[in-house]
Amino acid sequence: MLERSDRLLRGSRDERIAAILALEQAEWGLDAVLDLHRGLLDHAEAVRLAAVEALKAIAQRSPEQLTLTPASFLAHHMFSFTVASGAAEGIFGFLVELGTPEAIRLAMEALEHASRNDDFKVFVETVVRAKRLDLLRQFPQDRLGRTKRDILRRAIGGSRI
């Protein structure tokens, strides 16, 4: 969905209505919530009413309740920054340092979904610096490509607790 710099929707009223109504079929999740919220904040009442209709359609499917915490919100947006910003590395490091069960789960999910080998390597190094090799030892290697598997094995083998 197209956004203006103020994070609201852009385009003609009809385009904004169509974009919001398309959310009736969207999977219920954080992205849908954020898009619907933008629709509800629109200056045009017709767009706000379209958001209400989309929410009604989603509610009829009885989706699961969303659990939103600051850590999950950070993790959700971790990879939406440029590599140069260092935000993904910073967020990952924060999650590992936070150390709560939720934060560790989110960090391990981020490690598993790191598409760039460089991100994976930096994340693994972050876990090693935090002295949490136990997390790397239990990390599933069967879904990793050769390069990531080698990075993980070097980190586990080269660092002894």
C-alpha cells in the first residue's frame, strides 16, 4: 500500500478505498492492523468507512487475537531498514541482551530468516559475544545453506564456554 511521508495513504480517494477494501481478504496480522489503522486515520470518511467494512469482514473469519509487545514490534520491522543503518544488527543485539524468553525466541526467528549471509554472520557473532553459545548449539542447521552452516559451525567450534 502506498504511503505518504506522513505514513498516511496516498492516491485518489477511489484508490485508497480500493486498497483498504482489498484488506478484507488479508491475513490478520500486524501489517493488516497497520494498514487498517492508516485507513481509519484517512481524512476522507469514505476511506474510513471502507476500513470499518474490511475490519468487519476480517472479524467474521474469527482470527486469532494479536499479541503485540515492544520486542515483537521491533522484530517485525527489523529487516525494513537499510544495511548501512545497522538497525537490524542493533535490534538483534538488543533482543539477545534483553534475554527474555520472548526476546530470545524472536532473535532466533530473525537468525533463521536472515536472508543475507552477512546478516547471519553478524547475528551469530552477536550471540557469541553475548556468551550464549547454547542458543547456537540448539539452532536447527538442517534448513541452512552451506555458507550459513559453515558460519554457525565455526562459531560453535571456535568458541568454548
